[in-house]
Amino acid sequence: MRKKFFRLTLSTMLFALCFSAEAQQPVKIPRIAFMHGGSKFDLSDEAFRQGLRDIGYVDGKNIIVEYRYVEGKLDRFPDLATELVRAQLDVLVASNDPGTRAAKKATKTIPIVMMGVGTDPVDAGLVESLARPGGNVTGVTLFAVDTGGKRLELFKEAVPKVVRVVVFYDPANRGNVLEAKEVETAARTLGMNARSWEVRSADGFETAFNALNKNRPDGLYVPGGPLMNANLKRIADFALTIRLPLVGVRKEAADAGGLMSYGVDTVDHYRHAAYFVDKILQGSKPANLPVERPTKFELVINLKTAKQIGVAFPQSVLFQADKVIK
């Protein structure tokens, strides 16, 4: 009887010790990286942070996020992606086309959440299809059909005298190249003339500014992408100095002093990327998570800039605006 009691007591103690040991095992905190093409002052990272907070993630408590930026220097993406892959991440969040391509090349196993991709992800070879990505990449894309034409149409409606338009584009950004061609085609339909102007680096803007000073167009069209986004303030300041109407893809173009912008609600876009991070951390495979295309677009007009450059917005455009800067 004593032996039986002793064995029972010992078993109970061992079970309690094992249970205690298991209970004291530290909870694994997910590690993710946010690899962005712009700078830390870009609003997209704050939108992403808010998206995580909305779901219940607190950086440093139940998730660890490393934020890295290439400041518009896209050639840094491959090395940065390789460096981050070595950090034993649970998810790698990559912005735009070059960043996502670099991430995909660096790893075939770590889940990748893309965002800010301006081209068709299928055409770019990032996923097999939007409905079934099929690999380790999924997320949100900025790709939408005919937005360049719609943007130019609104620009023409806002400033009827705009006929000759210069379109800045970065030849290393496939989305910029395709958009420049789209705008050129749309311009012919609208009775306008769009001329694409290549800018390869931040230094290239000064050359472009000097040329436009000598041969001034009627308007300036600025697409998205790391290079353009990182230099929006410089571009807007230049346009304002020579009283040149500017239309941009991102609302930050209007915020920076451009006349107007029309494009995807980028805050909603980057915030929604956090949804994919959560799904993956909960066990979903990127291969089975459909890529989502933009559904929210916004028109922003800057009345302060309009007054400075002598533009009077028609009521038809003001009624369409989602935001008016006064």
C-alpha cells in the first residue's frame, strides 16, 4: 500500500513539474520585416503600423517588426532582402515591384507580403494568378486598369488649357514605363500631347527641371514608385515656382504642393497589408491567399496651390473631390 501510495505521489509530482516546465516555456514572438523603397518619413509605414494595431499587434510585445528603407535607391533591394532573409523571419513585407522581386529571389520559403506593386503581379512573374498565387508571395497590388487615362481626364477637366503634358518616369520601374505609355495613348484621345521624360536618379531631376524651364509645358504628370515618391516635395516645389499645374498618382503629391492627385487610397492599401501578415501568422499559406486589387480611389485637390498658380477649379471637379486642401 505504501509503495502504491509512493508511486502515485511521485507520478503526481513529476506531472506537476512537467506541467510547470511547459507553462514556463516562453511564447514565441513572430518576427517580420518591412522593406520599403522610400524613406521612414513616407506615410505608408505608419499606415501599416496602424493596420497591425487594428488587428491587435503591438510592436515589441506580441510581434517584432524591423523597418528598413532604401531611400529610392532600388539597387539596394537585393542585398537588403538577402540580409533580412538571414534574420529567421516569419514574414517579409516588401514594397513595390523591385522590392518584391528581390524578396522572391532571396527566399522561396519565407512568406512574402507584397504591397505598392504598380504592375500586374501575374505579368511581372510574382504570382501564378491573383486568385491562387501558388508560391510564397501574396498581398495587395496597386495595379488597376485605365487609372492613368482617368487621371489625365480629370486633369484636363480641371485645367482645360492643359494640352502639352510632360510625364516623368523612371525606366527602371516597369509600372512607370507602362503608365507613361498609357498616358500617351489617353492624351491622343483627349486631344492632348503627352511627352514622356526619363529620370533615372535623384540627380536627374535637376536636368529635367532646367529643360522644362526653357521649354515649359502646360502641365506635369508624376507617377508613383520609390524614385518619384522620394522626390515629390522637390518636384512639387519646382512646379509651384514656375506656376506649372501638376497632377500626381499619390495624394502626397497634392499634400506637397501639387495642384491635384488621383489614385489608390494608399493609407487603406498599406494598412490592409497587415491583414495578410495576420493571416499568414495564423497558419494560412501565401499560395492560397488571393492577391487583392485596389477598390478605393481618391481625388485630392489643392486650392491653395490653385490660387498661387492662377487656376480656378470647375465645380464639376470640386464635387468629385474626396479631399480639398485650403
